[in-house]
Amino acid sequence: MAETVTPSGTTASPGQLLASFDPLLREWLPRQRWFAGKGRPVTGFTPVAATELLPPDGRLGLYHLLVRAHQPATLGSPTQPGDCYQLLIGVREALPPRLAPALIGHVEDGPLAGRTVYDALYDTRPAEMLLEALRSQARVGVLRFERDPRQEIREGLVARLMTAEQSNTSVVYGDTFILKLLRRVVPGVNPDLEIPLALAREGCARVPAPTAWLHAELDGGSDSYVLGVLQPFVRGAGDGWELALRELAKGEDFVADARALGRATAEVHTALARALPTVTLGHSQLRVLVDGMMERLTAAVQAVPALGPYETGLRSAFEALAGLAAEGRTWTAQRIHGDLHLGQCLRSPSGQWSLIDFEGEPARPLAERRMPQPTVRDIAGMLRSFDYAAHSVSPAATDWARACRAAYCSGYTEVAGTDPRTDPVMLRAYETDKAIYEVVYEARHRPDWLPVPLAAVHRLATSDLT
């Protein structure tokens, strides 16, 4: 574990440093958009690693922390070790007004007593230090800054923090690169780096190739955490969600874009099938998959009583899939995006679609996110996204969503050669599973949005989906 050095030159352990931050982080961390444990207090922290990037003996100090946040277990859930978060903490005597939104608090005890600490990613200099470390392939404590030697990283690019709400934090450098820093991190191979690297080797232009990446090596290298990925920034690009809402607001259709997006998705799936292993799912494998869907439904009904009247109909979608598997039907599974929706797609000013953010659903275990899956899971996620966009603007926009869904599947078929609508049982099962997830999410985080996924639940529970 890396040591930290105080202004006096004495050595402070990560535990001592974290102890001084503890009361401030307990208040600050749960307020962050990317904090996963909403609704439960933080009861304490365990240091995983602390690396001093800039000694706090001048105007600015900088620490990189990996900390495990402990919270009470939820009712009926086993005790967990706590999520590990990546924090970049700046230290100043006082914050200038421009950094007021980044304030964490004022340290009262420990080696930094009397100083002000803040989220350093709001600050230009610390953000630019990260880019320079990637450019020079630095090694600092447990941190390893790596890069693709074939890609150039120019010096002097000005950093700016992206303020849009998301589950991680992104910094743009001079409209040339974007650095995505993962906030909740786990040891192991992260698909947000693994898959774009594999697609780059295949020459798939639908996904920006990683330029550089940051990881931490702990316990002599036996534990490795992917912490961030630097990729080219698509200047002037709009994400699919905002573009779709814009067209809806103008009363325009989105059919051409939906078809092009279907082709882009199929190109990525085709390249991934070449780059990484595929497997065949038979009865035993499908039984595990269906059991997981059933368990998530049971838990969701307990968490959101509004799902209760639909439980039988929703369960029938999963039972139908299990029935096909019992009859001997098999499916091919491969690596996929894992959390595909309109917000994970970018359209360049030239009209080219790209797919981003291959982390998968962060709440699911890393091993599960890296498992081969039927491609229809991604397709179902995108179909739900069209439906979501339509209902979030107007419940009467069902024709818009229906046209987009059809165009997306048609575009996918043009490249893949197979139409996902020809497997309606699998498609319905995955779309149902996604809608159930959405209901739980909205009930916990945005109750006003709950009617949007509930409308889909009603449809999926009362009719066969084709």
C-alpha cells in the first residue's frame, strides 16, 4: 500500500490520512451521482490504496485514493465487504470561488488539519496532470499509466470536466480526448477497456480505440483495478438520447437514425464474435439464465408493490423461454455491450454512429458482465430505450417508438443477416427483464418516472411481444 508524505516530512499511513477525511467523506460521498449505496448511511471506510501525486506543501496538494465504503446490509441481503471508490482529492488552504461546487470540506484533525479538501477533477491543473502521466507512461505508487504507443498525446491540452450526470466522471482535453474515470471499481479485467481494445484489433471503427488507460496494481500485482480509459473525443457529436428527444419535441421521426444505429450495433456484434470466443447455450445454461430472471422478478415485486398485479404475466415470458430450452432449442452467446441504450451511442456531425461505455451494468458482478450473452440482450435494451424516449415525452408517442423499433431491427438485419424479431420468445424475455430493472431503478431514484417503465410492464405482461 502506497505511503503518503505530510508537509512536515513525516510519513502518514493511508489509514491516518483516511481517518482525517472520514467525517467529511461520510457526508459528501452519498450525495454524488455515482455513489451506488443510495438510501443507506456510510458507517466507515477502509483504505485500499492512497497515493500522493502532489505534496501539499505549496498552494495545491493532490491525493489519489481507493477507499471501501461500508454501509448497513439491506434486509434479507448478506453482509457485503463494501464498494470500492476511486477519489481524486485536492488539498488547498482555501478554495477559489470557481471550485466552490467541488468542496468536500475542511479537515479538522490529522496530517492535513486546517486544510480544505475538494474533488480535484473540477480543477484544471490536477486533471491536466493525469493526462501528462498518461502521455509519459508514469508509475506512481500503485498507479500505472499506460498508453498505445501508436497514438500521439499532445502536450498542453486544456482540461474541462463534463458536468452531465453519469455513473462515472469524464474529463475532456482540448476537444481531442476524453478520459473516463471509473468511480466504483472492482479488481479484474474491466470490459470498458477489454472490449474496445479487442474491437480496435479487429479494425471496428464503430467504437473509439483506447489511446491510454490507468490501472492500480495491488498486492504485488495479483490484484489489478482498471481506473480510467482515455479515448478520442468525437467533437460535435450528440448522444442518441438527446437527439431522439429533440426529434420527438419537433414532431419528427427518427427512423433513418434508428436504422443506421441498428447497422452500427450489428457491426459491433459481428466484430466481437470474431475477436472473442462464442459459446452455445443449451438447456442447462438457459436454465441458469432464466432462473436469474425469475429471481430478479421476485425481488422486484417485493421492492415495488406496483409490480404485483403483473407478476404472473411477466413470469410467463421467462417460462416460455425455459420451455423452448427444454425442447432442445440452443442459442449462440458472445461478448456484447451489456447495457446498450440511446445514451450509450454517439452520432458524429457526419452522421456516423459510435457505441461507447462497455462497462455493462455496474451493479452486476464483473464476472457476469464479462460472460458471453445472446446478442438479443443488447437489442432488447435498445428497443426499451426507444420506448422510454417516446413515453418520457408523451404517452401518446407509441407510434414513434414502434417505427423506431422496427427500423432498428431492420438495420440490424441488413448487416447481421438475421432478424432479432424472428426469435420473439427470447426478445420478449430480455425486454421484460430490462423493464423490471427499470421499474426498480425509477422507484428508488426517480419516482416521478415510474409510469414510464410501468407502461411497458403492462404491455409485456398482457400480450406476446413480437
